[in-house]
Amino acid sequence: MEYIVPAVVGLVGVIAGALITNAFQHKKIDSGSRLDDAEINEKIRLACVGLIEPLQDQINELKKELKEWKNWAGAMYKQLKGLGHEPVPFVSTKKDL
């Protein structure tokens, strides 16, 4: 009988310690999970930026080329008018998005 009280106190201490350890481990795992989510979001953001930048460069190059084509078309228009011809009017196929 004299061993029951210390055994119960020891058991309560072990259970309390296990619960406290479990709570700390849960917080640690939860914060680690949030960190993993943040790292995944950052990787996705970097991948998107990595895809967008080359496309933006390509768009800028196409804008430069379009400007050159417009300048060339303007020069051709003036040349045809200078020769006494009426150029075919330009009809835009641009669609409203």
C-alpha cells in the first residue's frame, strides 16, 4: 500500500510531462508546417517570375519590331502617293479584349 501513492504521483507526473511535451512538439510541427508553406509559396512565385520575365522580353522585342514595320509601312505609303497611286486603306483586325 505504501507504494501506491508514489506510483500514482509518478504516473501523474509522467502523463503531465507527456502532455506538455506533446503540446510543445505540436507547436514546433505547426510552425515548421507554416514555414514549409511559405517556402513553397516563394518557390512558386520565383517560378512564375521566371516564366514572366522571358515573355516580357519577347513582348518588348515584338513592340520594337512592330514600330519598325509601322515606320516601313508609312514610308511605303508616302512612296506610293509620290508615284501618283492610291494605297489600299489599312483595315485593323484588332479585336477588343
